[in-house]
Amino acid sequence: MTPLFTMGEIRREIEKALSNVDKAIIEMLKNRGEDFVTEARSQRTWKDRTTNLRSSIGFFIFYGDKMIEGNVEGTAEGQSEARSTVASIDKSDGTYYLFGIAGMEYAAAVESKGYNVITEQSITILPLIEGDMKKLEKMIKAA
């Protein structure tokens, strides 16, 4: 019996399938990151006098130490603080990360006064990501 395919063809099909899974994970994380930023920036529970805090709110997607996507808009200082903060986090275990961030060092102080900067969004986004991952898992199993 002679197979109609080679080991190389099997390998390419597996790599293609894995690439599609990676793309789906990244797209899902990107959508949830954008939801996080939209919700966090729309909060008007605190006065952003310099616009630095609001503009330091963003998200980053990493696969291990490699940044896949980053979205921080606004003042240069706000962007710089957000990027600096996420750079300081150990991401060496080779997994996907979605970081929702308020990069200004005083974000926690604002939250400690009872204002929401990103905490509510961080809490509400997690179950949505878990649901997305379950859907993705079902799609993979069905394929």
C-alpha cells in the first residue's frame, strides 16, 4: 500500500492548523484588549488633568517575551510609562499574555481613593476571555 501523502505534507498541515489556532487566539485577545481599553478610557469617575493617566491605558499581547500587538494611544509620557511597565514583567514562560495596563505610576493611588481606573475592566474581561477560550477549544475539537 502506497500512501497518497508524505510526512512533509502531514507536517505542513499540522503547522498550518497550529498557525490558524495562534491567529484565532491573537485575534480574540486583541478584541478583548480593545474592549478593555474602550471601557477603561470611557470611565469618567476621575478627572484626568494632564491626560497622561487616561492615555497610559492600553493593552499588550505577548507570546513569551515577543510582543505581538500593542495599543497605547495618547501623550508620549503616557505611552512611555505603559510600555515601561509592561517591559518590567517577566514573560519568559512561552505562553500568551494579554496585559491591560494603566502605566502611570499614580494609577494605583487614584484607585486607592475609590476611583476606578482599570480594576473593574480587569475583573469583567477575565470571564469573557475564559468563554472565548472555551469556544475556541470546541472549534478545535470539532475540526
